[in-house]
Amino acid sequence: MTASPHSPHSPRPEPAAQEPEGGEPLAEQLWRAVADGDEYTAVDAVTRALSAGTDPESVLLDAVAPVQARVGQEWAANRMTVAQEHAATAVNDRVVAAVALHPASRRRPVRGGITVACVDGEWHALPARLLAEVLRLRGWKVDFLGAQVPAPHLIAHLHLTGPDAVALSGSIPTRLPTAHATITACQATGVPVLAGGAAFGPDGRYARLLGADAWAPDARRAADQLARGLAPADPAVSGRHPVDLLPHLADQEYTLVSRTSTQLVRDTLAALEARIPAMRDYTDRQRQHTAEDIAHIVDFLTTALYTGDAGLFTGFLVWTGSILTARGVPATTLGPTLDVLAGLLHNFPRALGMLAEARRALDTAAPETDAPGAGTPATAGT
């Protein structure tokens, strides 16, 4: 619900909050330490800033959050490995803990209770943790449940604690169907839901589509929203079956593609091997990576069918193309996979339309070339 490798940036920091003793912005000090995986230097930097009078909320949202966003940007540009990205995130998590434990951050709860949780299957917990700490700083009693919280456990917790609201965080769009079920279940207990994170769209469109009571683009505005209180769910949609909220689900395309997704991945892989002889010489590792990448494409297509938004699938494919380009692989290598999927899903008109739209977008973003490997799917273990 705040800046992360998968969510919008927080608002630009105020210079006064970012200029610790010595003149260098705290975010720059923190970035160097995080990029080096140096948690001691990172913690020292924020501790000095807090002791010098920098507001703890500003440290979290004007330093930690932008640094985490930069981590994601560096990974996307192929200037940081997956391992380095994980190490950097771990350092930032340690920094958040240090801010929370600093005497400047100690607050007595003077407001009600908020439960902060990630959608089941969502591993990116740092945005939700940042929100939890901001809410504590603003006087809320907060239960932070962490990453991938199964809906039944979340609902049991709500029955036990009776919070004023649930703040539900999601960065991975493929978890939107699960988020929908979670939102509905929370509301059935009488607890309103504020949704946040990149999964819900840059403008909150999927939060509204799935019936959340509110949406916020970052932790600062989420905390502001909760302070104002959440309006009750729209009575026109509250309590209705998902097929009423999402009438396109009546065509069963989402259900059928979702239920057969594993077989669809296998059939796609087999068809690609038959079509592209070079794939027959793949190592086991390359073959495994290929299957995993096809599975990601199928998962995003399935989610687009659920939401009825072709742009979700197209956006993922264009983003994937940019990631491949940064790694020296032509984006056009995604084409064969889309072509095979179109053949396998020839009886699914919505899916075919989404595949065609994504293919056109890829061709526009990266015109067909004779670059080496252009006929090989982008899943070749890159």
C-alpha cells in the first residue's frame, strides 16, 4: 500500500525531512547501504536521522519506500540480480524494524483497531508493513498479520478481535480472484476493507471492481483515509454474488481456463517443442524455466478473464517484453507462446481477443526483427 518494486511511488519527500546532519538526503544514504546489503550502515543512518529529530513517518515513507521502489527499478533494468533484490528488501525490512523500535516512534494507542494483512499468495509484505507502522505512529492499535494470509485465518482473527477495518495489501495481480473472495468474506463479518497495492491497479480500478470499501495508492493516503473512516459498502453491490458484480463470468471462460491451466501449460510447452526444434535440446533447467514462464502468462490471462480487463494481460506482456529487452532477449520471442495459446483456446472468444490484443501491443512496442533467437520463446531459461 506504499511504494515497492510493484507499486506506485510515494509522494516526493520534503527536503527538510530528508536533510540529516551532513547535508546528504537520508534516502541517498539509505540507498547506498541497501544496494550494498549493509544493514548496519542502513540502520545507523535512520537511527541518526531519528535522533536528530526527523519524523519517523517521514523516514518510512520518504526514505524507505522510495528506496524500495528503486530496488524494483534496478532489478527491472537488469542492474540488480534477484538475489541482490531479495537482500536489499531484507535490509529495508530490518530498517523498518529499527524505526519501529526507536524511542521517537513510541506511541500509545488512542484510536481503534486496524488489521493489516496481505492477500493469500502475496509474498511482498514490506508495503503492508510500512502501512502498519505508519498507522501505529498515528495512534492506531494494529494487528499486522504479514504475508500471504489465508482468508479463513483472517476471518477467524476478525471474529476474535473486531477491528474497525481491514487493510488488505496485494502486489501480484494474479491474486485478484483470491482478493475478491477475501474482501467479500471480511465484509460478511461487518468489517470494511481498504485495499491497496499495485495489484489493484494504479487508479484502484480493481479495488472498486471487486467491491472494496475504499482504496488508497500509498500508506500516507491509506492512513488518512482510515482516519476519516470508511463509508459502508455500496448497497447496490454489497452481498451480491460475484457473477452479479462480474457478469462476464457467466460465459465460464474464466472457470474453464482456470481449471485446466496446468494442462494448458503442458500442452503449450509440447506444442512449442514441436514447432521449434531448438527447444528439444533444452536442458532440464531451461525446460523448467520455460514451463514456469508459460504458467505466468496463463495465470495473467486467467486473471484478465476474471476481471474482464484485457489491459491487465496486455500490460503484463508489454512489461515482460521490456524486462526481456533489458536482458538482451527480443520481446518478439513471446509471440510463439501467444500463437500456441490462441490455437489451444480457439473456442474461447474473450481469451482469443485478449491474446490478439497483447500480440498487437507487443508488435507495436517491438517490431519483428531478425535478431538472434527471435523464433525461440522468451522462456528459454533467461
